[in-house]
Amino acid sequence: MDNDIKKIEDIINTSPDEIKDRLIKLRELVRKEAPDVTEKLGYGVPAFYLNGPLIYYSPFKNHIGFYPANGDVFKEFDNELKDFETSKGTIKFPHNKEISWDLINTIIKFRVKQQREKL
């Protein structure tokens, strides 16, 4: 097994169950939209690459950090993101709230389309 994949698996598998389930679902959503995606560590966190960086993600004590690797996401989804804490390049999905899987999936599709258009 690739060393990066092993480290990603370790990050996911050592997370508390509820967080682990969210990380697995996030991973499945990306793989569904981009079956040819490459997984590796980027900046020390799990990442997906498709013709360059697609999405990074990482579990934290109080949230999952979701990094769409493109500032256009924040302009495109400004209204949808208003209820979430964001900072430059980051969307925080708190553990104490239901995750908006529809929003995440929409962002994933947007990013996949952007990256495929680069080909």
C-alpha cells in the first residue's frame, strides 16, 4: 500500500467513530464523482488530486476542515456558505451540527468540473 494512503487510512481510522463516519462519507462522495481521483497527502492532510489539487480535508477537535483548493468556490457558493465558518480557503463543518452533504457534494461536483476543464 502506498505510504500516503496508509497515513490517510490511519488518520481516518484513529478518529472517533462519528468523525470517522463523516470522513469515510466525504471520501466516498469524492470517489463517486471522480473515480479516477488520486489520493495522497497534501500539506500533511488527506487530499484528492485530479489534474492538480482538487480537495483537501482534515479532522480537528471541533470540526472537519474542508479545503476546496480554489477560491472560486467561495464566490460561487457565497450564499450557501453563509451559515458556516469560513476562512481563506477553508470551510469548517462542526461536529456538533448535521453536515450538509448536499452542499459538500455540490462543491465536489463543481471542483471536479473545474479540474476536468483544465485537461
